[in-house]
Amino acid sequence: MGRGREPSAGQQVGVCLALFVLDLTVIAWLVFGYGMAGWADGYDRDNPSDAPGTAWQGMWLLAGGAIVTGGSLLALRWRAPGIMQLLVLGIGAGLLVALARSG
């Protein structure tokens, strides 16, 4: 492939910033959902806690998203956004695993 077919550095930075904001929003929403499940569990002590299950579901969502979006971007030669997706979503998945194990 010729040099003209690869995305420019400016395009990659723009895509990185847009995806970073989207990734942080999704991670924050999933952590918020874990917190709400834990809060609701406080009112229903007779049944098992739902919060760890919520965190595990979020972890699988983020891990799958990291593999699909990061892998796809790397396959399309968008290296910076692909690596950023793998890192950010992977760290978010790790955060939710930590929450699930502590809860």
C-alpha cells in the first residue's frame, strides 16, 4: 500500500480524542450502574447481591469492546486509536473486575 492510503496523524489524534471521551462515558456509566446495584442491594438484604454480577457484565462488555474496536482499528492501520482503545477499555474492564471482587 502506498503512503497516501494511511490516515494522517491529525486524523488519528481526532479519532483518539473522540473515542476517549466516548470510552470514559461508557466506563462511568457502567461504574454508576454498579454503584446503583450496590445501593439497591442495601434495601434487599434477603436476596444475594446483584452488584458483583453487574460489574462482571460490564467487564465483559468492555473487554469485548476493546477487542472488537481496538482490533478493527489496528486491522485498518489506525494504530494510535486502536492501541488507545485496547488500553482504555482494558483498564476499564480491570476496574470493574476489581469492583466485582471487592463486592
